[in-house]
Amino acid sequence: MIILSKHNIFYFLKYSNISKSSLSVLFVFFICLNSPIVFSAAGDVISNTATINFISQGVSLVQESSPSGNSLAGVGNGTATSFTEDRLINFSVVSIDATAVNVSSSQSAAFLSYTVTNNGNDVQDFLLTAVNTATPFAANTDNFDPVPPMQVFVEDGSSAGYLLAEDTQVFIDDLAIGATATVYVVATMPVTVIGDAAAVALIAQVAEGGTAGQGAVITSDDNSHVSPAGTYSNGAVTIAAGSANLVSDTAGVETVFNDPAAVNPEDVDSASVQDVRANGQHSDTGLFLVQAAAPASVVLNKTVTVIDTLGGTDPHAGSTLRYQIDVVVGGVSNVNNLVITDAIPVNTTYTPSSLLLNGIAQTDVSDTPTDYSEFNGSAIIVDLSQGGTVSVAPATPNLITFDVTID
Amino acid sequence: MKKIRLIFKLFISAVFFTSLFSPAVFAKDGKIVLTNKVFKQVIKKDKDGNTSYDYVEPKTALPGDVMLYIISFENIGTDPADNIVINDPVPNNSKYRIDSATGNNTDITFSIDGGKNFGNPKDLVVSDKNGKEWMAKPESYTHIRWVYKKSLLPGEKGEVSFKTEIKGNK
């Protein structure tokens, strides 16, 4: 029996019309209940003894009950009616990512999060394995698998989220009655396309708990339900599940797999694509979704400097206007077919051979592949993608300058 | 605690005292046979698919299972038994099921304080810190008491019962 301490709760108890008394009695009293949450546990003996008080020939007598009938008077002469609470294997596996986990192509150490909760009445170990599945998620069709092997790790409680240095346990050791463990499925993505999705199920298999280290897999129960034996692998560590019925009827305590309706299509087990009732395994499925990187963008920043004929900055007829265009690709992706065109302003005249790209002189004529820039008579044109052969990388600026004179 | 011990001592001495003067009581044979049997409630389906409850020997007993306790008392003596009161604690790991206590010719009351006080369900009231009163939940009952309203004549038999549910998730 496990008792979790809880805050003291004060109750006021009031009784009225207590039947013991012929008088109507009303009294109120306080008791302080150190109200514990008591979990009944497998192996507990549940016992009950009734007592009868009566008067015979003017003599008060007391007797206790027994399962077969007790006729001996006196306290202590009865026998409790008792039975042993058997073990119910009852647990749940739940994907706790609110939505699909966004990943990018070739990302490493992407992880899905799950909880495993022990709702049974005994301490249990749980072996874990992640499997690819093609589970139907309404919006996303599974169309790729992460790079094998996928790994499974148990959160150690230090800090939330999967951390290589902290979360190293590959099975759940001794999960107490009512307790929950967080589990991560960690995987590397292959080269993928935006919108690709990979459904991954975490399967938990119940095993014997109570002693440190991995307990023997419970491969069948006492209702002749069989658990699919198999190998539980987190990639780094392979755990053989065994294949024998190791625990039937241990110490008089029967073991029973709970038998929930397998209505969730996301549940699978290690032996089939669909959850099997009462097999000592439960699962749930999460989804990796390859996400669009931030949309590509190109930022143009154009400035002008006046160089007048007298060496000042007065824009009068004959002054030169030097334009500079900074071209920067935003986002995280390269950009193709990036061509910058800038019309020569009215009342100005392009200064021949003034076009520079990153400080390098460009010819005015169209003469690829000498360069990919030109002045076409009304505008300068700079093809940063060099005829579609070059992707322009983000973040690195390209500087275009050219001069015009004021007419 | 002292008070309980005192009562117990008084009780012991009363038994001892009376036994000195009534050898029949001192004898090991009492006048009533008190039997307490436990069964597990299972759902039974007949050939038409109708379901009903059946009560069987508990081969397995798991959280969520409903257990039926039947307590019978039979007068095997030669004199009537009067002022019959049966007390039974709700077993460990178990919670009393609402409205499950039965017993012909009995008044049934319950305790929520370990058997110190008994009352009808509507009179078992708890109130929280804010003063709001609540009827105690049946699962918080600790004891059940049946007061038999008749004399149990020699050869007569009576029976009371109640149900519990084993605590925990199904």
C-alpha cells in the first residue's frame, strides 16, 4: 500500500439525529484528517469481520463472524472473510505534443514527447520502442520515415525537453502506482520536402517492477491474454523481451491485463498495425512535420549621393547622382533567378561604364558570360543569378552602384 | 484512548462477571452462528443477450470490482436473542457502494468517523473550511450498522448485506 501525503484538510463533521440515542442529538465537532491518498495495491489482503451484539437470557454477548460461520462468543474468536487483491496491469501512453512537431529537412535530434502513466495497482517497469506507422492523421499523410535508428529516452526530471546529457534511461524503471513518466522519441530527419510527414508510435510494454534495473517482461496474464514478445530497441540499447510466461499466478496474486476498447486508430502494437486488446502494450502516435522555412525575401536598400561639379553636394544641372543598391536575401533559403532592374530617373543621363557590382566594373553591353550586367538604354539590369546558374545565398549583401548626371 | 481502554475493561469484567453466574454463556458454544461470505459481482448474459448480475467466488479481485458481503445470523440456541446489533467496518482497499446495504427488519446507519458515531446518510454531513455543508459521500463511510428490530427466535435466521468497490482504476 502506498500513501501519498497530502495537505491536512480540516473537516467539520456534524451529526444530527444520531440513532443511538432516543433523544435527538445535535453536535458538531472538528477532526483533523491527515487525509492521505491511499492506493490499494496488488497483493493486499482485503479482509472483513462483522460483529454481532445481542442479549440472551439477560446477558449481553458479542460474536465475530467467520466465512463458514462462527458460534463462539467473544472478541477474537472469529475469522476474517478475506481475499487477495490481484494485480491489474493498467497504463496509458499519450502523445503530448499539442500539434505535429515541426522539423526541417536533415534535422538531427528532433523529438516527439509522450507520457506513460501507471494506472494499475502495482509498481511496474515499462520497456519502450518507437516504430514507424502510417497512422492517419487527418491533415497529414505519412510519407517518410526518420533515419533509422530512432531512439527512445526517459525524461530524468532535471529539465524539460530531450537533452542528450541528461535523458539517458532507455526504459522506465519502477513507475509507481499513479505516477507518470515522460518519454522522448528522438530521430534524425532524412532529406525531405516541405509538407512531408512522418508518424511515429511509441509502444510501451509492461514488465515486472519493484527492483532496480529492467524487470522481466510480463508476456501473458492469468486470463490467457498474451503479450507480443519481441525486441525493444532504442537504437543504442536492445532489450530482448523474452517469450515465456514468467509471472503467472505468482504468490497467489493473479495478473490481469486491462482491456480497454481499442478505438484509437493511432494505437499500434509491436506485432500488428492495430492495437490489440489486453496484450500488455499500449501506444500512441505523434507526427514529425517538415515545415516551410521562413518565406524567402529580398531586401533592397537604395541610397543616393550627390557629387556636384564644384565638389559639393548640391544637386544642380551637371551634378552627378551616385546610386547604391544593397541587395540582401532574407530567410534561410537560397534564391534563384534574382535580377535587379533599376530605371534611370527622368531628367538624368546614365554615366557610361559607371555600373559596379561589389566594386567590380560591369560592361554596359549585354555580353554574358563576361558579366551579367548591362545598361539597356533606359535602365540598368544586374542578373545576380548569372543566367539562372547561381543561387543567391541569404544574408550576404550584393552592392550595385551606378552614376547618373542631372540634365 | 484511555476512555476506550476503560470501556473495554468494563466490558471484559462484565463478561467475566456474568460468566461466573451463567455457565451456559461461559461455554464455547454461543447462541448465534454469524457467517460472513464475500462474492464478486459479474455480469451474466442469458441466451437472449439480456444481462444481469451474478455473484461468484472471487477468483480474481481487481480495482473496480464490486464485491458483495452477505452476513447471516442464525439463532441456534434455545432462547430468543434480543437487541441484536451487527457492526461491520467497510473493508480496507474498498469503498462502500451507495444504497447497497440491505437487511429485512433492520435500521441501517453508517459511520464516517471510524465507528464512533452512526447516522442516516442524510445526517452524515461534512462541511468544508468555507462552511459549506455536504452530505458525506458513501465512499467515505467507514462502518455500517444494522439494528435488528425484532427478537430472533430459536431456529430463526436473518441476513444483511452490502457491496463495496475495490479502490483504484479499472
